[in-house]
Amino acid sequence: MPTEPAPPAPTRLVFSDVDETLISRKSLIDFFTYYFARRHGGSGRRHADQTLRCLGALTAAGAPRDQGNLAYYRAWQGERADDVAELVGHWYAAEGGEPGFYLPGTRAELRAHREAGAVLVLVSGGFPALLEPIAAEVGAHHLVCTVPEVRAGRLTGAVVGEPAIGQGKAAAVRAILARYPGLGPEDCWAYGDHVSDLPMLAEVGHPVVVGAEPALAAALPSARVLYR
């Protein structure tokens, strides 16, 4: 039998944050409030409100974003992983097709990169079930994210390994790049909107700041700005 031709080698690697970079929403927050209201009614709404106040206080106090990410996952303790996955499906079915859910500029650039032979990598502090529909929609080849710990079918409130935030994103770029020995940083693009994306953007030859966040643009003056 004739052998199948090998797929063409990728021409570039493209890394993209998700919330407020690829999509217009803060999906972690949006889904959190959606889930607890749907799953637990009034008590769930109160839990969501209290958690968001705590996260807001952490941000106001200047806590690093990875600390906020860990606090977010602690608030999921005891929830059934199957319930979370099921309600992600309902949430994305309702929200993912809405006008403006995807930021058109970023989505168009990622599509153009794919058509040019790029490998697309989504890098986010979100969790797999929440991000997988988005990764499928844009044709991502890899998804690097924060992984909640699950025991006996329930979330423990802990995470497996380090959150995909800050330096965790830079480590993700290096790890993925190592899998493609024919490519170097000069063959990599990265898209981010927040100063916590700076470590990822600094690893690549073609950083793109989405939305012109002042602190991020100032820290990386060589980056191209993609306005929302």
C-alpha cells in the first residue's frame, strides 16, 4: 500500500491568551456565576458573589494574578466534575455564538496564521472543560491551561502543577517550542492583553498586545498593538 505523505512542517508557532484577547469575555468569571446560579440557586449566587468580592480584594491589594487564579479554583471545592462539564456545554451553546463573543481582530489573525501553516496554541489560566470548545472553534493544535485536581469525581479546590499564568505561560512557550526543533523564537507569535501575559510575549519574536493595555505596552515597546 502507498504510504500517506507526511504532513507539512509548521511554518510558525502562534500562542494566544483567551480571555479579553481571543474572546471579549472573562470566561472564568462568567461561567463561575452561571454555574453556581444554575446548580445551586440562591445559595450558589451568594457563593459566587462572595468569591468575586474576595477575588476583587486580592486584585485591589496588588496580589499576583496567579494567586487570584489559585483562589478561584479553591472556590470550586466539592463540585462534581461531570456537572461542571455539562454546564460548560450549556453555557457555550448559549454564549459562544453571540455576536462579539470572539474578538474579530484576533480571530481573523489566528485564522490567517493557520492558513499560512502555523501551529496554534491557546495558553490560559482557565480550565480544560471551559476552554476546549473555544480551542475546537478556532482550530487550536495545543491547549495549555490550569488543571483542577479531581478526586472521586469531585474538584478538590487544588490544581495539578502550576497555574498557566505569568511565568507559567513563558514555560509553556518554551515547552511547546522544544517540540518543534525546526523553529525558533523568531518563528513565534504571541497575543496577550494583560501584564501577566508579558512573560509569554517576551519569549517570542513577534509579540502582539491586544487592546493596548498601558502597562503591557510600556513594558514591551517593540510589540505590535492590535486594537479591539
